[in-house]
Amino acid sequence: MATITTSDVRPPALPPATGHAGLRGVVASEFTKLRSVRSTYWTLGALLIVSVGIGVAVMAGQSSSLTHNPGNKAGFDGTQVSLIPFFEIGQLVIAVLGALTITSEYSTGMIRTSLTAMPRRGLVYAAKAIVFTTVTLVIALVTSFVAFFAGQAMVAGTGVGASLFGNVKIPANAIFNGPGSPGSPPKVTFQGTDVISASTVLSAVIGTALFVTLVAVIAFGLGAIIRHTAGTITTVIGIMFVIPILVQLLPDNWRWDITRFFPDAAGRVISVTVPGGGNPHLWSSWPQMIVTACYAVGLLAIGAYLFRKRDA
Amino acid sequence: MIEVRGLTKRYGAKTAVDSLTFGIEPGKVTGFLGPNGAGKTTTMRCILGLDYPDEGTVTVDGKSYPDLAYPMREVGALLEAKAVHGGRSAFNHLLCLAQTNSLPRRRVGEVLELVGLTEVAGKRSKGFSLGMSQRLGIAATLLGDPKVVMFDEPVNGLDPEGILWIRNLMRTLAAEGRTVFVSSHLMSEMEHTADHLIVIGRGKLIADCTMRDFIAGSSGASVRVRTPSTDQLVRAITAKGATAATGDAGSIEVRGMTTEQLGELAFSEGIVLHELTTVRASLEEAFMELTASSVEYRADMPGGHQPGTMIGSGV
């Protein structure tokens, strides 16, 4: 005898709907997906710990160095130093999330359930990209500002910490005048001043967050192309870390000409706030950011094409 | 109404589905049968737009599946119960699916209740047994209150209680006027549930008919008879134009004669009979017969197909 009767399996009727299932619902769905798995919180937590934690440690070291060797104050870029762990290491952490957002659908088989529920693939891909990019941008901005403020707090007593609320003057050059008396810092005289404007600092902090977001989008696009978590993360590391190192082995007279065209170059110039402190071989901040953005948009587009074209 | 027209799908050099044409009528349970590797799953994937056909078209209510206004309200499909992100709770899994079709949030609770998973709604699905995963998958298919439900091998690996539950569910859904399309490689599974059958082998259509026609269309009933005078009876049967083959335990399988004709024949020849039974061809037998030539990977069966070893239809 059946233990489950007819009435037990009758689904309650659903009120009829008009119109068309569209982007709005799919965006809500993708947000639910992102917030309902632990890997999201792990990677975002790791991003904050790596970026802010290492940033604070580095700035604490700088604080001691600036006290014991005041000559280091000349040309000190407090903004960039506080953000280096974020854009160098944090970008990899967020790249893992970018890859997982799409590759975990394939590794778990969820993609087939997702596309059965919503077979309009362009919509699914767009919603995924919108939700992931928006969440990443917000988190990257928060991380960037927190890393900046926490970092500057560590060098507060040195007089060369950067500020978002006013211009800061730092010595341009330092001349070493021999060792100081025992127990006190060496004698230095400073020549000239550099003014670090608050607006430059603001654009460095925001720009670095944008750069990290673009790297995350690159990882997302590669994820859609490769459809495999480990393969995607390896490829991102290759593009962002290994190739730049290999390029340094090339002859100086032409390696910079190609370095400009790599997606990692923007990170090195966008965070610079000291006038003339940028890399003279690279383009300035925003043109260099456009290079990174071209990679992000290009890979996102190839990913979209393949996402729609291939069997799921 | 699902219409498959000239569907062909190749994976590299292998043709998984070969110009398949059939339709699925509403309000019935249509069984989709074939040996493993016959192309059942591929056909279902093409209907859902997961795979793109190389040739042919598939339509649901005259439209291709991705063009439907609210796909989940038209078709609920369960191809793989384990195709979920195991780190997501049952509730959130269903919620993210419901949201794609703008279905109300309360619907998630309703279908969880329906499949009996309310208590584990907040649990991550990676800890679910196969039976629970299957229920979660079925909950997902019912989210949109769909007109068509599709299940691929739904009872594989389930315990008897789970099998019974799924059978009842399919019958109920069909009784409500929904179209139920269910695949299996086990004929016995269809015997109690399906009204209509579509049988494929090696990607080609073998049969598309009602269950009744399917059984009748096979080589049909035979009569088993036992007698001490085997040789004499076989000669008499052969003389009447029927065929006789040796069955097990000294019996004879006779085709082409009814029990009445055989009884009268034996009486007129003065032959004593110890047994005279009609053996109705089981669905399983009919299925084996039809697909024998289309089984993709067949082990050599010593002695080949053995007549008379499958008795009755109560598999």
C-alpha cells in the first residue's frame, strides 16, 4: 500500500504570470548563489586579511624604518606602500572568487540545473557577470580604503603619512650627513618638497580597487573559457605573475615596450601618488588601466560567446 | 506537447541520436526506453537546450525551450539529482532556481514540504543521501507548477520506498493532466507507470506506440506444454503450421497456436498432456526482442536468448 497519497504529492497551484522571465530575476538568483556558499565568505575574508593585515604589517615596518632612518622619508609614498599587498596578493585571492563563480557551476554540475531552469544563456551569463563585478567592486573599494586608513594610522607620527583630507608635503631628497650620536638616527638634510594632493590619493585608492576588480573580471572570463577551477587559477597566476617575471629577463632596451601591454602593469602605476614617482617606461595611470580593462572586456566577451555556443 | 523532429546529435565521430522524430502527448505518462547508451539522456538534453542538435528541431508548445516566457512553468526536468552545488542549502538551491523565473519565494517552502525535505531545508545538500537528492531534484522540477515534467532514470539507485514514491508521483502528475516523460533502461519500471512508450536503440526510434500495442506487437503469447510423447506432439504441431521449441524441464514452447487449439489437437492425436499454459510475453521480453540488435555493448551470452525462462509479466 502506498504510504504517500495523491494529495501528498499534489503541488499547490501557482498564480499565473504575465510577461517574460528577465534579467531582474536572474540577477536576484545569481546574488542568492553568491551569498549562499561558504567559498564566497572564505575568499572575501582572505582578501581583507591579506590586504589589510599584510598592509598594516608592512606600514608598521615602514614606521620603524622612518624613525630610525629619517632619510627614508624623502619620496616616501605612503599610499602605494599601504596598498601593495592589496593589489599584488589580494588580486589573486579575488581572482579565485572570480574563477569559482563560474567554474564551480561546472565542477558541481550545477550549470545543467541552472540552464534547465533558465535556458536563456546570455541572460544567465550577463547576470552572473553583473552580480560578481558589482560585489567585487564594493568589496575591493572597502578593502582599499580600509587598507589605506589602517596603513596610514601606522605611520601617523612620522609626518609623511598620506591623507585623503588635505595635501601632505614630503621631502623630495635627503642628503646623508654621517651617523648620528649613538642611539639616535643618522643626520640628514632634506632638499625640496613634494606635495601629495588629497585628490591624487583618492584616485590611487579608488583606482587600485578598480584594478583589482578588473583582474577579478579577467579571472571570471577565463573561468567561462576554461570551465575548470584549477586551470583557471593557474592561468590567472601565469598572466598576472609569471609572465611579468619572465619579461624582466628580457633585454632592457625593449622589454618595457611590451610590458605596457600586459594587464598587470596598471597596478604598478595607479597606486603611485608622489609626483614623478611613476615608472617612466609605462604609460600613465589611466591609459595603463585601459590596457587592463581591454583584457577584462575581451576575455569576458570570449567567455560569453563560448558560454552560449558550447553544449553545457 | 513536445515535438522532436529529425533530431540528430553527434559527439565527435559518434552519433548519439540519429534523426529521431516523435511527439509527447499531454496528460499521459510517456516512457522513454532504451538500453544504456541508446541516446535517451542526449535527447532530453537537446529538448532542454543543454546540448545543441546537429540537425533537426525540438519544440515545446511550438516554441524552442529557451524562447518560452517562463521556462520553469512549462517544463520541470530532472536529469541528474547530484547536479547541484553541494555547499548550498536545499532552501537556497531552490530559491536561486525559483528566482530565475520570478517565482514567489513561498513556493520554495511549498515544494520542500511536498517532497518531505522541510526539516533539512537549511542543510547543505552535499550531505544528502541519493534518495534525498532525488527528492530535492523533484522539488526543483515542481517549483514552476509545470505542464510537462521530465525525469531521466528517476529510480536509479533508490530504495523500494523511494521507487514507490516516484511511481505514485508520476501517476498523480499525469492524472492532473500534466505531460510526464520518463526515461528508463528497465522495462519493468515502465510496466506499472507508462501509458505510452517511445523506444530507442542506438539513437534511432524503434517503437512509438501505446503500452498495449507494444506488448501485442511483439512476437506475443506462446503456449507451454508438457507431455510424455514429446516427439509425436511436435510432429503434429509442425504439421499444423505452428512452431515448437524445446523449453526448460522437458516442456515445449509453442507459438502460433492457442491453448484451445493445442488441447484439441492433443485430444484428436490421443496424446496425454501434463501441462498446458499460456505464457504472456512480458514487457521485458518484448523490449529485449526489440532492442536486441541495438544494444551498444553486449557481452556474448552463452546459449543466446533463452526462451521460456521469463514467465508472466509480474516482474
